[in-house]
Amino acid sequence: MSVRDEREPLAPRTTSLYDYALFRHGIEPDGAVPRKGFPLPDGPPPPEPGRKNLTWHQAQAEVTDALTPLLADPDPVRAAQAVHRRVAELALTARSLRAHTARMALADEDAARRTARQLVRTGTDAAAVGVGMALLIRLGEPEDVPWLKALGMLRGLADSAIAALDPLDRQAAALLVIRGRDRSEQLTPLTEAITSGDAEATRSALVSLPDESQALWLARRIAEAADLRGLLRARPQDAELLALTGRLLHRMAYQLDSRADILDYLPARAVYEALVRHADRLPPTPEHRSLLLSVALDLHSSPAVLLNWRPGRRRALLDALDRLLPAAAPEPVPGERHADWFRRSRHLPFARAEAGDPPRWELVVVHGPEDSSTVETRILIDGIPLVPALFGKGLGNPPEYLIDSGRLRAAPEPREVQLCEAYCTEGCCGALYVTIRRDGDEVVWDGWRGAVGPPPPVYRFEAAAYDAELTRAEQDHSWCRPERSTARLIAAGLRDRPELTARWELAPSWIGTDRGDPETTVVQLRYTPSAPPPGTGGSLYFEWRLPDEGGPPLARAAAALQRLETEDPKTFASFGGGNDDLAKALGHRPTPPAPRA
């Protein structure tokens, strides 16, 4: 990117946005770009045009009708001028224009590419330039990278620049993503080092990222921007860099609310190989043991399995990690989470990996080492994790829902089971369902609902092996922390003895551990009075919190069930909300929050 000599503002209505972007960048004393980009030449943009009641399909038809003939014009200068006029007449938002332009069928891709370049390089209107950038998402070539990088510095154009740069220059796209999303500016030293081209400064900024850094949600973009693979090649035995690599890979393999980033990280397999090959350089600390075990779990049952591995290569990496990790962690000291999690999880990625083909049907319950209450059930069929392969929008449902409840048990009568719900709830982005039934000596999974992509096949399992694996999973609580064991035992006790809560007109609503405080067991109960006060109805919720005060989970659960048998929970549990009229009539008010220290 060249730096212009001009020092006076360029005329905004006659100067291309590309030239304006270069000018603004050139006059910045330190060359830094604001997080939201440089403002457009006319100052803050006016409110975007909007047309009420215009449907998505109607807008698509209008954009297609307006732009199709223009983009087939062999003269790019004439076509670009016409696009400027028509875009203004359409009066659509920039987002809508970009989306519909990117999906248009093009009669002549070469002509459209020439017009897109004319728009990007000489366009003076943000909406028209956005049309050109949207076309380059499909049609862009390496020669377009400098123009896209420059325009990505302008406010409102970064998203289009990122989408067009991704297939052409991942590092440039990643830097734009980081700049726009790093609200805390934790990554500013890293981006400055990358921009300077100083590999040692880049390495230092990378390894300085704290473990708890929220910026690690940008793990893939950090790895792409810093050229992590290149750094590992140059420093294959750098222990700090290897530890950072493990953290980034583990974060990329975590599938929470969308497609796992590991599937879009092009050097993923090579970086896994480099990490495992030199993992013996990591000091044998509890943190490093947990990190390598987390990577092993990812290679065994996370979306990382879906990478295009060479036959036997993933198994070889797991075998290498198995040999490297100690057979068991030392006895934990109070508060030492890493050793406790390692002991409970050490066997998961290795114990069932026998020579030959993977089991036809396998259940793996994974509780992350972080201080959180998140636990997922990973379902593997022929070694392939089902939820990432078919849905990819969230974690598998917890074992309490799928395993303890008996939902996965097969009977002659078909039963539909939710395997996963999108993190943002089913009502927003859906859920994955399957129908389970027993057919003679087989268990059949079919009737899929909510899967992304082609319809999944019908899966058939030998019934005896299916039942044996489910029984094993039901009996294996090794993954479970004591507080969660207490919650599961209370839930099981209330399933077996529903009268314990029914006598108080209560029913279990949710039982588990607190999201923010996983050492606390939470019992949430729903109160639905049989004779509510006149003019009221509905239900109220009460929350009983049981902090971990020591003792075996079995004894703690038994004591909780005994208290439910003899004492009305409404007298000691916290009121948690519900029907306002009913709450007022019965004199319930929310418990005020504890004062801050």
C-alpha cells in the first residue's frame, strides 16, 4: 500500500474511496487505524435507506433485475457509472445490497469482474463500492488484495473486505477482523507487531496473551494474522509458543454457537502435527498436562475429527499424546482443579481406542477443565462426532438430559429425542432431533429433523452393543465433579420419589450446578398451587442453593432429600420469580442480591 504525499483533504465527491482511504492512512502519525475504521469522506453516514414491508425475496428480485444487465456490459467504465445511479435508486441498506449481489447469477463473470474492479478502484459512493466488493467475494483474484485492504480501513466497508479477502489473503482478512472486534484493545500490541513485520515482536505478543483473555474467542483469526504455522516452523521447540498453540487450537475446536473455527483454519492439521511432535518440550506442569489432554479430547471427539486427515494420522497423534501424558495425576490439593479434572478425564480419549476400526456407537461425556458447569454428551458413530457433522450450532445436550433420563434407550415405540439445541435457543437457530426405535435385534436412528446440509442417513446399530454402550455410559460418572454428582443424585432421588416435592405442590424444574459457581449445587423447583388465590394463576419458582461444604455426594444428596421430606422448600429456598399476580397475592418478593465487598 503506498502512502500519498498529499496533506490537504481530498475532495470527497470526486476522489475515489480507495484514494481517500490511502490518504487517511498516510496522514496518521502512527499509521494506526481506528477500531471502527476511518469515517467516510462526507462525515458520519446518514441513516441507511430502508423500505418498509419489502421482503427478502422482493429485494433480491429488484437487485437482480437492476444489476444483471449492467454487469454484463463489456465496458467497465460505463457499467460502473450505471451501477452508481441504479444503486442510489434502489434505496436498500448496504447489508441487503451486499447479500443479494453476492448471490446473483452472472451471465458473464469476466465482465462482472472488470466492473467490480472499476467500482472498487474508482467508486466514490460507499453503496456502489460495496457492490463491487460483494462481487469480488466470488470473483476476486490476488491482484485485488491491495484495493480490498485499503477499503477495509473505511467505516462500514470492513465486513465486505473481510469476506472478499478470506479466500485471497487470510492474514489481511484476520487483521481486519481483529481490529474491528478487539474492543478491550488486548490485541493491539499483537496487531502492531504483525503490521511491523517483526516476527520476534509477534511471537512475544502472542505468548503474552493471558489464559483468561476474552480475545481468545478470536483464536483462528489470531493464528491466521500472526502466521502461527510459520512461527512454529521457525521455532519448533519454543515451549511458550507451543503452549499458546495448544490453547488456540483448543479454543478453535470448541463449538458453541456456530461452526467450529477449527474447520476453517486451513493449516489446522499441520499445526496439530507440530504441536504433538514437540509437545515433550512443554514443562510437565498440571496446566500443560490438562492442555495436552484437552487437545487429545479434541482429536478424539470434537469437530477437529472432521478435518481431512490422512488415514491413521489422527490415531497416531492420539497414541503419541497417550505415551506422553502420565498414567494418572498426583493426588489433588484443595482448589487444584487441573489435577482433579485430569484424573477424571485421562481415560476418555484413549481407553476405548482399540486396534482396528472405532466402535460403531460411542458416548463420550466431556467436562471442560475450566471452572464452568458446561458438560456435553458427544455421540460418535464410526468414530465421527454426530452433532458437529450434522448440526454445528452448539454443544451436544448434557448427560442428565440424554443419558440419565433414559431418552437414548430404544423401544419398539419410536421416540423423538433432541440431541442438541443451538446456543441461542431452538427458536432462534434450531435444534437437532432424531427418532429412535427398536426394530428386532437392531436399534434404528432415522426421522432426522433440524440437520444442516443433506438429509442424514438412517443409522442401524446392533441392539446388544447399543444397550451395552448406553449402560456403560450410565454407570460411568468419572467425568463428574462432586457438586454435579450431588445434583444428579438429588435428581435421581426425586424421579424415584416424586412425592417428596408433590406434597408441597412443587415439581423439579432444573437441577444442576451454578454456571458462575460450579462448586454450588442448585435445585430449582416450580410451585403450582392447586387452589390459587382468586384472580391469579400460573406458577412460581424457588431456588435452593447447596454450596459444597465437603462430604461425599451420596451423603449430601441423602441429606437434601431428607430435608425435602420434612420441610417445605418454600420456607427456606429463595423466590426466583414467576407469575407476578400470584407472587404478590402470596407475599413473595425476589431475594435481594448480596452486597458487593
